[in-house]
Amino acid sequence: MEIRIQKIIEGLFCLEDLREVYRQALPTGLSDEEETAFGAKLAELEGIVTDIRNRTGHPRVTRIAGSIELRTREEQAINIQPIQAAGRLTPEARKALTVYGDGYSVCDACRKPFRLDKITKPPSAQFHEDLARFLNMDQARVVPGARRGFQAVTSALVEKGDTVLLSSLGHYTEYIAVEQVHGAVREIPANDRAIVTADAAAERLEACVRETGRPPVLVMCDHFDYQNANEHEVRGIAKIAHQYDVPFLYNGAYTVGVMPVDGKALGADFVVGSGHKSMASPAPSGVLAANDEYADRVFKTTTLEGDLTGRRFGIKEVQMLGCTLMGGNLVAMMASFPTVQERVTRWDEEVKKSNFFIDRLLGIEGSACVSEYPRKHALSKVDTTGSFDTVAKTHKRKGYFLSDELTRRGIVGQFAGATRQWKLSTYGLSWRRVEYLADAFDEIAEKNGLTVGR
Amino acid sequence: MEIRIQKIIEGLFCLEDLREVYRQALPTGLSDEEETAFGAKLAELEGIVTDIRNRTGHPRVTRIAGSIELRTREEQAINIQPIQAAGRLTPEARKALTVYGDGYSVCDACRKPFRLDKITKPPSAQFHEDLARFLNMDQARVVPGARRGFQAVTSALVEKGDTVLLSSLGHYTEYIAVEQVHGAVREIPANDRAIVTADAAAERLEACVRETGRPPVLVMCDHFDYQNANEHEVRGIAKIAHQYDVPFLYNGAYTVGVMPVDGKALGADFVVGSGHKSMASPAPSGVLAANDEYADRVFKTTTLEGDLTGRRFGIKEVQMLGCTLMGGNLVAMMASFPTVQERVTRWDEEVKKSNFFIDRLLGIEGSACVSEYPRKHALSKVDTTGSFDTVAKTHKRKGYFLSDELTRRGIVGQFAGATRQWKLSTYGLSWRRVEYLADAFDEIAEKNGLTVGR
């Protein structure tokens, strides 16, 4: 590891130790003993800064709490891991975690009516409004992951035995959110190009009515699915659902936070997004937005009364289980939000970079793109059975040769050992990094005797 | 603010900016332009370190992302906020957030069977085992908050209309976890000392059978409740529940992570704990543990099959919705865990400090302790209607005079404006800090003409 990266981490840790001295001290100031401890740590920090300046020193810290290795792949390498790319924190989010990491940190100024989305300091209330506006929906709540958004909607809408129609390429958590409330799942098949169309949805809706006597209670579809990141006909599917008076849940786990999402224009009754997948936020985090027609159901407040005490629970929302993201995760989402709002406007450029890389990969003879092409997303599934896998067949490291070669060039996140079908994301990489990435694949191909035609 | 605290925060932020330069760079090293940017930031860092050394400089950073104020109450003050005390992060947890904050950071080495509690690097699998052992339960999972633990259990066990018996002093999220699955709540009343007894539970169980024809499907009780932090007869209640073959959920939101909890000795079928409340962990985080008898139900794996595709979802657990705490929250829990394991052994000392403070407060004439006394917990509800509230009646700042006086002495977390009944926690304060706290209340009392007898 470049020693400066190591020393930056050590510097961060050393400052946390300095901070801890104050956390244990009296408000009146440090005792002599504490001052001594502080001085020793400060000297250590000065040494670290000198090491950063001079590129000197050796790694001194390699574990946290004895067992947890440092994670520096984002600093050391280009990370093309398909689900990590758009969840990487902004520096602002990291700063937010630094100062709001403590458990109930956002509750300092919680006042009546005691709900997370009403807190004004830090500006959680404003953020909730901004978030709804950002998605062009009427109301929004933060949730601990997109899956908890699906769960809230299925819990509010689906009774035992009810049917939910969903994309056959949907994320497993959509299926499980239905299973969790004892609903029945019916899939909308993808066509031979792995696209879920409005026509297919119409057919399946009709079949549902024919076979069960009534329409499903909910239709869900991913705008871009996690397998190929192909774009599905969400707008058309929403329209069909509405013809049957069925609400439509738009799964924006791969869109909200990376590309513009206009819930109303899409015909979405619910929009679900993932903080850790696409909003540069820590896990678990996410958003559930609803239009006014359904907000009352999914954000229904408690009506329960204690049978003896008559206790009631104010305006806590049943499906949210009251407050949701109480600490640093919320504030980090908020801290990344200005960047997120800006970056969605640059989505076209991200798609260009994606296509640039895929085109270069396709230039390596025998390579193919499994995802729809040209790409409309930064995440892609590729097939290198006809290129890198032919090398793997005779290589002593088998499929790992590719991961080895990539790692050697500072590229990580490709599924170790995979040389047939695998996924990557170019999201958030600068042009310089995308070019470096494409060059690296070319180099590895050439080195291993594959034909590269640009 | 003490300038060194401000500069420590600025140093942390500056290092995050330095780190960001590497995050945008090529793996081969910084470009000239990046080197220049790095150099400028490094000079800034050197200036900050000099300011820390010399106690010089002025605050330069006061907001994150333009709108989020810095939070430095833990560094600047003694925080007696009742629910924040045991959720404060350890330095190790803060370091974990620093390097594992990115969304899916724990998924780097996720391999078959693709589940969070099976990941070995970072050592999540080991942590899950250790956590179960720590609670003396058979299995444990991390969850996004204790409430998600209640929800998993009610979802697995409670059908529409089923009765759940719970403490009338229970946390609102227990009630809502029942409401969320359309269960009916029956309360176990507290006695006149605000204690929920096994006898009361027995009576209510009997009444339930008599009135509904069958026992409840679940009994829940907080070991220490959030209102008074009184100790309830959880062991006896578990025993009674078992006489009716009803499982018992032990709510350890105020115990797991601060005092020893032996699930088997308590007769718990489920143990729920809160990371951000009592395990020095970020929000949302928590633990749900189960014994073998019920683990199969609450941790049931998916059996759903796509009706067209036949897709299945491996060993993902339905009530967990697959993976739960995918990023820094999990790693921070892990990083705090050695400290947490050690600190529970020092619970007696925490109780001593709590009683020391309460005794001193009771020395201020007219003050009372609403919670059971002597205290068995660090959290207490006190009543100062006969002391500080008599001052508030004629003070121009009304009840805020007390908060003002406390703030002036570097004590925060008391509910602003409250001078009648209010709560505080002494958890984790050193003796020196507890003494300072008690002295401060005495001083404020004396200054305002109240009688202080030690």
C-alpha cells in the first residue's frame, strides 16, 4: 500500500484517540494526566503528518479492535464491484459519520411530536421534504434499506393469499417482502431480450383476474434490474396496473440517486430507493416515497390502545415502526444529498463511460455483452467465455488469473475467479479511470494471446 | 468551544479530503494536478496540527454540506441524555465507521451461500457466534434496531387476531410490532411500585385463556423499562409463560451491552438488544437472539418459488429479509464488542455511580426519585417539582433556568425546560465526572436558594 494512504488512515485513527481524551474529560478541561496522554497522542499525530509529507514510515496499525482489517480498496484501487459503486460515500457523508456516528445522535433536539421526520436540527424535516420533491412524490420517509421499503408497502397492502405481480428479474428482497406477509407471487416474464414489457404485464394482469377472480393488490417492477441492469417498461407497466386500479411500486434501487427519477411522470404510487446502493450513503439506508393516494395507508399512524392503560402512541407510523434511521446513516444521507442531486444530472455522461468501456471490452475478440446494448446503465453483465475464459482453461491459476492480473493493476471488485459471465459497474469513475480500466483489460488480453482490435 | 476540539474535527475532515484525492486517482499514483491538490490539503492539515499544539486558530468549518451543524456535545460536555449514554461509540467503533462507512463495505468477500452472517472477512460469522454465546442463546442475528427484532418475532409468531401479552410499561415499538401484524395487545399491569411482577403476568395469562379461550402466542417484557428503568420480574414471567407453552421475548434494550445477560438462565426464548441504545453502536443496529426451539421459526429460510421461473432464493431468511446490516453499522458493532463484553462485568460500579448521583440529588430538599430506589440501573427518572421547579415558578427563564445553568457548567442532555419529572443516565461516566455532575446540581440549588444537605 502507498504509505501515504496508510498514514492518512493512521492519522484519522490518531485524531479519534485525541478526541476520546476530551470525551472522558471534565468540561472544565483536561487534567494533568489527560494532558500528558493528549500530548503523547499529538506527538504521534505529528509524526504521522511528517510521514505523509515525506512518504516515510511503516504501517503501524493494521487492525481495528484486534480482528478487523483495514479496508482501503477505494483509496488504493479502482473498484468495479457492481453493487458498491454508487454507494461509495462522498467526503461529506464521511464527515457526517465522523461527527454523527454516536447511536442516537440526531435526537438531541427531538421535540413533540417526537418523530424523526419532524426533527429540525439537524435538518431532517427539511431533508424529508427535499427528498419527496427530488423524486416528485408527495411524501417520503427514510428506511433501513430498500427492502424495508418493500416490506412497508407489502405489509400495508397485502393480506394473506393476495397476489402481487412482480418482475421475474426482480431483486430477491421484493419476493421475500411478499413471502413475509404470506402473499402469493406472480411473475411478469422477461422477453427474449431480458426486458420486462408492458405487454407482458398486461397479459399477466389479465391472467391473474381470469385465474384468481381478481387483480393483484400490487405490481412492482425494477426500473433497471440487478442482473443485467436492463431498462424495463416501468411507465407502461404502471399504466396497465392503473387500468386495473392496482398501485404500482417503482423499484429504483439502481436509479434513485444516480439518474433523474420523476415518480409522477413514471406513474409510480410508490418509489423505493437504496441509500447504500445508489445514494452514496451508509448501509442500511434507503427511501420510501408515496403519492397522496397511498401515503395514508403506508404511513398510517398507530391507532392501538393499551387494553388496561389506554396508552396511545401519538403519530408514530405503524409500517415505519416509529422512527427509522436515527443516527449517522440519516445524516450521511443528508450530507451526500447535494452531491446526489447534482450527479443525477450527469447521468448521460455515466452512460457514455459505460458504453466506452463495454465497446473496448467487445474489442477483445470473443467477448460479449449480456446486458442490452448499447448500455443505458453503468452496471453491466459481460460474457468473456470466448475470451478470458479460453485463457483460464489452461492457466495454472484457472479463472483467478484474471483477478490476479486486475489486482496487479489496481483494479478490484470483479468476482474473483469468474471468467465467463460476470458483472461490473463503471459508475462514478472519471474518464481517466475508465480509460485506464479499458487499457488494463486490453493489456491482459494481449499478454495472454487474445486478439484485441480497437 | 475549546479550540483543540474544533481543530480535531477539522483535522478529521481534512484527512477525509486528503483521502478523497486518492479515491479519485489512478492506482498508479497521483497526477501533477492531484499532487498539487494533495499538497495544499496537507499544508492545511499541518496548520491544523500546529493549532492543536499551540491552542491557536479560529473555527474554519462549522457546517457539513452547507446545512449540517457540527455535533461536539460528547467532546465538550457531560451528556446525561437518558437514551444516548450507552450508545456512544467507542473509539474503535468510530475507526470502524471511518474505514467501513461505504455502503456495501462488508460485501467484498461475500461468497456462497451469500449471507451476512456467513461472511468471514471482516469476521462477521465469528461475531454472530460470539454474540449468541455472549447472550447464552443458541443463535443470533444483527438487525437494524431492536424494533426490527420485535417485528421479526411478531411476524413469525403472531397471526391476525392473536393475542400478545406485554408489559404495560413496554416500549412503544413492542406495541407497534404487534399492531403491525394485526395482533391484539393485552397488558400486564405494573404494581403500585411500577414493577411488572410474575404474579401479575400469571393473572393476565389466566384471564387471557378465560376470555379468549386460549393463551397468548407470545409474552414480551422489558427487563428494565425505558420510563423508570425499574427492574421487572422477567425470570418469573418467563416461567409463567412456559407453563402455558408460550414463548417469552426478553427485551434487553436497556441491558444487553451494559450488564450481563444470560438468556438461558432468564428463560428467554428470544433476546432482543439495541446496538444504538446499549452496545456502543451506530443507529440503526441491534441483535435478535433465539433458542433452538424457536430459531427455526424466526430464522426460517425462504421457500418461495417464482411461479414462472421457478427462481428460489437460497438460504435467505424471510423475517430478516435476507441480509440486515450490510456496512459500517455491523463493523462498528463488531469493533465495540470487545469493550462491550468487558464493560458488562463492571455493571455494579455503574449502579454505584447511579446511586451516588441520585443520593446527592435527593440531598437537595424537595427532590425525589420516581424510579425504584435504591437504583439498579444507570437510567433514572427524578422528580424535582419540590426543588428546582419551585425556582422555575418565579424565574424569568422559567424551567429553562435549569438547562441554562447546566449548560453553563458543560452538562447537556437534560430535557430542556423540564423541572418536574425528567430522566437522566449516568452510564459510562467516570467517578470524577459523576462527582462533577452532583456538585453542579448542588451549586445550582444553592445559588437559587434551595436547601442542600449532604
